[in-house]
Amino acid sequence: MPNLRYSVRFNLQQNKLKNKKTSLRCIVRFNNERVVFGTNIQIEPRFFNTKSQSVRNSAIFNGKEVTKEINKVADYVDGLFEGYESYPDTNEVERLCKSFIGTKDDEPKEVRDPSKTHLVAFFEDTVKKMKSGAKRIPKGKRRGQKYKDSSIKNYETVLVLFKKYAAYSKVEDFPFEDVNEKFYDSFQAYFYDVLRYSAGYFATVIKNLKSVMGDSLKGKLHTNDTFKSDHFVKPDYESDTIYLNVDQLDKINNSDLDLPHLIHARDVFLVGCWTGLRFSDFSTLTLEDIEDGFIRIMSEKMEERVTIPLHPVLKAVIERNGGDFPPPISNQKLNENIKIVARLSGLSKKHIVKKNKGGEDIYEEVNFCSLVTTHTARRSFATNMFKLGIPTLIIMAITGHTTEKSFLKYIRVNNEEKAQIMREMWKKLGW
């Protein structure tokens, strides 16, 4: 019997997307001809080494079973050529091999929705459903309602981050089963060491990650609950921010400003400082929101009625604006201009501030005025009202904090100030 020369090798339909299953094809070469046919074997490129023709076995992939299937195909081809006395026709070999595989298609495909198997695809699908209203808020006061644009934007920002991480990792996506402790550690290193982002931002990202992993687990798209373990830490990081006390607010209110845009910024900022509202609410107030000496509005974020007494400073602001609240201004412009106002008001002393970069705290000396932002207004209101001894639950009804724990983290009162507050309360009680 002649010794026919032939070779049997296997290759992947695609090898660019390392975590996406693809078909394994068999290539039989003989007599300067070749036959290519599908094997019905699906495998992720990361588990198959084309050069060594070997399958990698792991805790999440049964490589031994796939190796058995590959060997069955190779053994069948060997058996064919052992029975030939001369080189066969390519069409015959192709027909027999396809018959052995049990398909008439050259390239059998496993059609699966990536959002059912992979993290980024599911994350992207979640954002689309949030935008369309197909996905609603599952719990809380707004249960069953659509997500607000701000919430969707938050998810979109985190989605972009995971897409960047996938590109950095040279993969198209991450299978749900791979979102484990190793994934967390690797992503954390990328987040801190490569991007140099803060611990506070990392907490937001992990919160969103745990949310989408929880949704996909509830949907029975996988069985991986590693994200619930203590290893998936969401840092409880408190940023180092400032507030303006009553004396500092008086300096801003009484500052001698010449430029109209700075006067405008100061007045809008003061509205925030003496209402405790979010920027989206305090920057758009009108006279129609005042009734019997109270500001009454529907909070945009909390979607609740809020009632606030009209502070004397606000009355003065309204008077110098022709009997109305100052006109709206963009968040960006107010942030830019209020720093200048604070400097011109004498709030430019040096201040040591803690910042977090790459997951590590660093301390920098900056001008106090450079730390004043639109959010400083709301924080100043909450802190100053607390220092006056107003019960936290009353302040929370205005600021929108849902728990006293979160509120007490929000205000900026040091231990010395807390002791002074207690002493003043004792005096009122005659102690």
C-alpha cells in the first residue's frame, strides 16, 4: 500500500476577538490540494494555540473535552487516508468529512447575543434600555419611573471606561464568568496606576459594575456571584471639600465688584448658599417660586416638594436684581467666576487640601478661593444650619439627603466646632 503524504491541522475562523467564541475549522492538505471544512467545535481564541495545535484547559473552560472532539476529527481523516491506495479527489474527501461531522454547512455558527454572555455588551444594552424607558428604576421612592438623564450619563461614563479597559487588555469584551477577583485586581491596577484616577471615582465605577452584574445574575445569564464577595471593595472614600461660614458669606455678599458678570455670579451663588438647593434648582428660581415668604419648588432630582424660608440675604439679592432672582447661568461659568469673586472678597489664604490620585492621598497647598465651586453653596447651607443647632431631619428635608449617616458625612464640621455647638446648646438649657 503506498504511503500517502497528507497533513491535518485546525485553525480558527477568527482570532482577533480573544474572548468571543468562533468556529474551529479543519484543513487537510495532500497532493498540493487542500480541503477545508467546519467541525462544529466552538472555542474562544484565547484557549487554542494554532501553532502548537493545543487546547488550554482552565477552571472556566473544559479544554480536555474539546481536545477529545478535535482528536475524533483527526482520527477520522487518518482512517480515510489509510484506506486509499492513491490520492483521492478533493470533492470526495470534503463530502465524506462533512458527512462525518453531520452538517452540510462549511461554517456552522453559534448565534448568541453578546449582551447575554459578556459584560460590556450587557452594560451597553442596559444603557440603551435606560434611555428608551424599557428599564425602569427598580426600587426606592422613584420605583417604576424612568431614569433621569444624569443617571444615564453616569452609566455611559462608566461604560466608556470599561470599553477602554477592554482595549487596554486587547480583548473585545469580558465574559461574565471572567468578572472575578483577578478581574477586579487587574482593573483596579489599570484604574489607579495607568489612569491615575481617584478612589472616590473608583467607588462609583465599582457600584455600577456590581449593579449590572447583579442584574445579569438575576436574569440568569450566568452563575458568577463573585462580585458579591468582600474582595469587590467599593471604597468608602470621603473627599476633602470646603464650606463657607457665615462670616465668609458676608464678605462675598458685601464685596465691592465692578464687572457685571462677577456680580451676576456672586448673586446666583448666594442663592445657593441660603437655600441649600442643588445647582439645577437654585440657578433657575423665579419670583413665581415665592409664596408668603417661602420658596416652594419641586426638586428636579428628588421630585419632591421643597419649602424654604426666604433668608434676608436673598431678599437683598432680589432687590438688587430689579425685584427678581438673578437670571440663570451655566454651571461652568459660575464655577469659573465664583473663584474670582471669592479671591476679590479676600478669601485667598493658603489652605492644605487632601486629594486622591491613583488611589493614594496626597496633600497640596492651594489658595482657598480656588476650592470654591457651585457645590460649595449647598454644602455651606447644610453646615451652617447644622452649626446653628437646627435638627438634621429638618435640614435633610431641604437638601434631599435620605439618611442621617450620609448627611453627617456631607457637612463640614470638625471636632472643635462640634464641641462648641454642644457648649452653646448647654448654655441655652442653662447648664
